Amino acid sequence: MPLRVTRREVEAFVGEHHDWIQQRLATEAQRDKLRLRIEQGGRILYKARELLLHFREALSDAVYVEDDLLVIQGRGLRGEKANTRATKILAGHLQAEAQASVVARVHALAGHLQLAGQIKDVRFRKTKTKWGHCTSTGVLQFNWLIMLAPNAVVDYLIAHEVCHLKHLNHSKAFWALVESVCPDSQRYIGWLKENEQRLYF
């Protein structure tokens, strides 16, 4: 609360907005309950499949699907620091996967739309609220956690940010361009809204 606000004013504000505060607290509690936790035997939503996490001790780091398991392998995956180590391995894998596939797809779509010359850089960063961002200088940024989502959702996100190179807004012209290269974009937006809390760790 601001320093100049009295306790009475705070209590009045809380009383007046009690229902809204309770609703927000319940929503956040539900989001936290669904939040992805990297632990042996835990569940992970990976490319629209619900898989079990399985840690496997090995000399080299790797992440791969094996039947109904998402295997995270590497050193130090036993004992009290296993979850921390597995989280680091998975994060590294997703970042490498994003770098290897998203950058090429961004440039391919930008070339198709004759916008390739407007790209200054493609970057990856784990953010709390955004899946992607495009600056007025042509820097496209993506949240690498998106690599847990289905490929079609990743394609939508790429289309969304590349189309911002032409329309740096959410005008009708922008959405028309998005739809022209990514039909059913509203379905992918809906998927993200419904599942995004399950992709964060």
C-alpha cells in the first residue's frame, strides 16, 4: 500500500473489493495447482500429450519421449538435488530446440511475406506473462517454454510475431494477415489460454 494511505482506507478498500480479491486468490491458487513441477513421476503436458516424467541417470544430458514417458537423462538425477538438475536439463533442451527450429521458421515465413529484411534479431527468453513480442526495430522474442506446446500452436505464435513486422498493432489488417498464413488461429489462442499454466515451471 502507498505510504500515505491510512489503515482505515486500506480496510475500506479491502471491504469494498472483497469478492474480487477472493476470486483472484482462488484463480491464482488454481493456476499454482496446475503449474508444471519437474519431479520424478510427475505429469507434464508435452506437445498436447500428458506424459509421466522419468529421470534416468546417464553420462550425457538428453530429453526424449519413450512410450508414455518424457525421459530426462543426465548426471545428478538421484538424491535431493535431482529435481533441480532435471529442471536445468529440460530448460536447456527446450532452449536448444527453440533455437534450432523457431529461428528458421521465422525467417521462412518472413521471406514468404516479403518481410525478411525487417528482422533484426530473433531471441528467446523465459517470461512470466508473454509468449512472444515484436519490437518496432524488428527484434522478435519468444518464450522458449512454448516448445512444450503442440507444433501448430508454435506455428501460430511464429505467425503472430512475424505479422507484427508489417502491422505493429492488433488491427483488423493484422488479424487478416495472421489468418492468411495461420487459419484457425483462434483455436490456438484458445489452447494457450486453457493450458498455459501447465507449461510454466
